[in-house]
Amino acid sequence: MPADPAVQTLLQPFSDPEQVARYADGPPRFVPGFADLHRMTAILLAEHAPADARVLVVGAGGGLELRALAQAREDWRFVGVDPSAEMLKLAAETLGPLAPRAELIEGYVDDAPAGPFDGATCLLTLHFLDTVERRRTAAEIHRRLKPGAPLVAVHASFPQGSGEREQWLARYAAFAVSHGVEAERAATMRRTVAANTCMLSPETDAAILREAGFRDVTGFYAAFTWRGWVAYA
């Protein structure tokens, strides 16, 4: 992971047991259509993955997407990787009786098995990585997929031009406030994200996936500061 101080500030809560315990309340308030995003992810994977698919989940901490995918497809099996032990503990708790269908690994994409996997997801994760590490991570995911297997990637990605960046960040904070987040907390998150040098434009993010070897990179989700793509190995 990058050593940029702003990024480390963003990551710190994922190692704090008290903040991790409240994690599940966060994404739905900051990510428009969060539950539907999981439903769309399952649909996109199922278009190409077999009924007994083995799916790689990069950034699996918390377990929300693992649970949603496991509930959507009862015969899928999962390998989830995440650098935070606390978040993986939460993932196991979130999965509950579904936990036997998921192998959870503390680490990064390099620590995932070689596969080959029938599909992969990387949700709300790549914006923590600088451009070099993002390219490398995308390539490592690609290397672990069967030919033609789908990847669904969603993360913060929005226009970075002069004036545009601040406008979109203001919308990011306003959405959170509209979902009940305290204005002070939303403003703090906005300042932290604004200081993060790892935010890229949607055009750059799509190009990174292509450079990693993915084909037919197609946007399927756009919601304020968030973008999502489906692509194929």
C-alpha cells in the first residue's frame, strides 16, 4: 500500500476495533445505491461465471459484498483478501452461516491463490492505491482469472480538472449529509479525500484496466464521485 499520509489517514479506521464495529453503517451513507451495486455486481458476474464459480474478492474486509454475493448465488465459493485483520473478523461475523463458503486471507492481492478464478470483484478499494500500485494490482487480478472471466471494479473516480474536483467533492459530502451523516463528519471526510493524491479520472481508471490486460472495459455505474466497470480477462 502507498505510504502517502493522506491515504494512511483514510486507512487508519480499518484497524480500529471501535470504528470497524460501526463500518456497516458507513458505505450506504456515502455510496449512492450501495445495495443495488451489490445486486448489479452479482448479475454481471453471473453472465459469464458458472453456477459453481470460484470468485476472488479483493478488499473483502467487512464482508458486505461477500454476504450479498453468497446470498445471490448459493453455489458460489469465494476467496477474500484484505490487509486488515479487524475487517476480516467483521467479514466472518457478517457472513455468519455463509462463512464456510469463503476463505478469508489477511494480505493483499499478491497473497491470493494463483487461481484461476471464474470471476473477481474489487469494490471500494482501488482508490486507496497510487497509480503504480493500482496498475500492478489490476494486473495481478487479471493474472488470476480464467480467460474471459469478469472483473467488477468500483471505486472513487471523478473528474480531476480545475474546479471540477471541488464541485464533485461537495456533492459527495452533501449526499452523505442527506443520508444522516453529521455535517462535521462529512466535512472531515471531504477534506481527507481532497488531500488524497490517489484520486484519478474515470478515463484514467478505465485505461489502467485495459493496460492490465482486460478487454471490453465498460462502465455500468456512475454516482457522484463513484464509478464502476465490468471488464474481462
